[in-house]
Amino acid sequence: MKSYKLKIEQVDDFVPEIAGAFGVNFTNSFGEFAVTVPSHIGTGEIKGINFPNGIGLHIINCNMHDDTEFYFENNGINSLRFIYCMKGEIAHKFSSSEEEIAIRRAEHLIAAPTYEEDQIYIIKKDSPAVICYLEINKVKFQEQLSYDLNKIDAAYYPLFADVNGLTQITHKGYYSLQISDIIDSILNNEDQGLVRTNYLGAKALECTSLMLKLYREDSLEGNKRTTLRLSDMDTVVAAVNYIENNISKLETIPEIAEAVGIEAHRLQDGFKRNYGMTVNDYIKEYRLKRALTMLTSEDKNVSEVVYALGLSSRSYFSKIFKEKYGIPPSSLRKVPEL
């Protein structure tokens, strides 16, 4: 494993320190620092920018030839980090413990060390990784607030009040589709100069706000989540497979949701997001497409199709089939039904 020890006195030191450890130069465009990973170490780029409100935005987009450890020495800033894994995997640990926390695609980690702890990030070799993290300088963040910190929601107080780093914070979860969209927009943004700087600042603040919403939701008793997470999209795919494999004996939507491990309302949201339709509409469309195949390619009769698709009414099937394709299903039979 290759290890790079980074002494960061200010958030802006992140990229210059990595560039120095790599033995290469870095660029600075309107406050956004960037370093290209040298070819003998890997491929990719690491970027970072810090804003006056105390929020720093960093993107690690790389593929390393060796397991690579970035060791962040304690800098007295006592910052709070929101870490998002968009691709691949990264491991995080504090110097006070050997326990590593793996952060995989669709997962986030909220991490804050005590004033005595260092932080370590480990990227596995030959595994392309895209990591975004927000680093919040709690002192600066408090200074820009126009109200007393005691007035904020009690759920957020532990995150921002401990400016002296007395308590370690670790909270792992799944980030939302909204946050995923924001990070994608950051990764794909091609603006330059002042326009880009302002854009990144706005997106970093928006991402922070959405992250606080998720944190509060995760802290609720019973953890009854309402926000659609990126990980839910994998569950939506599982639900599609479940529907198509059980089309002849489908139960209610809550039972489908339970079968794949998601709440019914979030399953509905996922289908609307992914397919632009409700679960029932998806089932209807799948049944009609499957019926067309069965009637034209498999030479099934209408009664066989109705049974195979789990429908109870032949007349209802004929009605929706004609509405979809403009002809009655019986007209597609090569041999008339007896």
C-alpha cells in the first residue's frame, strides 16, 4: 500500500498537499485547485474549492495502481465531512481505531474526528472511484449564520456545535437521488472562471441543505424514511424482476414492496422517477407487451394469455388490448379459437 501523509492547516491546502506528495504541480482557477494523478501512480484528477461560508467541495475521480492511503493529520480545524461515493469504494477510519468503514456506491458517511484524531482514507487499487465530499469548517460556518446556533433543530446541533472537537461523529447512510443529481451536475459542469465558481458554491450549499434533511430523517424514531435514495433504484430494478417473474400471481403493491424490501410509497416514487409511471401502469404495460408476444410468436389463444398473465377477466383484457394496439387480441390468432 502507498501512503501519503497530508498536513492540512486550511481546507485550501488539500490539493496542494496531495500534489506535493505526488511530486507534481497543481492548478488554481478562480479558487478551484486541481491536480492530475501522475501516470506512475494511477489515472484521474483530484479537485477542491473552498467557499467563504466555510464549506469546501472536493472531488476525487481516480483509478490507482496500488492500494492508496491518504492520511490527514489533525489540523485543529475540527471540520465536519459529508462523504459521498458515486462509483467504486473508499474506506474511512480514525487514527484512534483500526476499524475501517467501507463507503460504497450510493452510500454516504458523515465524519468528524475529535481534536486528538487523524483521519485516513483508503482507495483500493485498480478500482475506478468517484468520491465527492463536503468539508465544513464549523467555526466559519457558525460565523456566517444570521441567528444563534441554539435556535437550530436539535438534530443538527451535535454536528455544528462542537467546534472544539470533543466528540467523534460517524453516521453512515444512503444519499438521495437529489444529491446524486447535484453531484452529477457538478461532475459534468463545463463552465469556467467566475461562472463555474459561483455554480459550485451554489451546488455545495444545496447539497449541504439536502444532506441535513437526510440526517434529520435518519435520526427519526423508527427510521421511517420518505426521501427516495439512490440505492432505492436498485430495489426498483429488483421489483421489476419480481413483477416479470411473478406476473401470473401478482399480489398487491404493498406485498410487492415487501418482497423486495422497500416501503410502498417509495416504490411508487421510484417507478415514477425511473419509468414515468405508477407500479400499476408498469404492470399493465408489461402485461400488454407480453400478451402481444404470446399471441404473435408463441401462438397462444386469448384464454391462455389471460391465465398466464394473472388476469381474471377476458373481456377486460380484450378491452385494454384493443385500446393499446387498435385491434382485438382474437384477431391475431393464426387459427380461430373453437
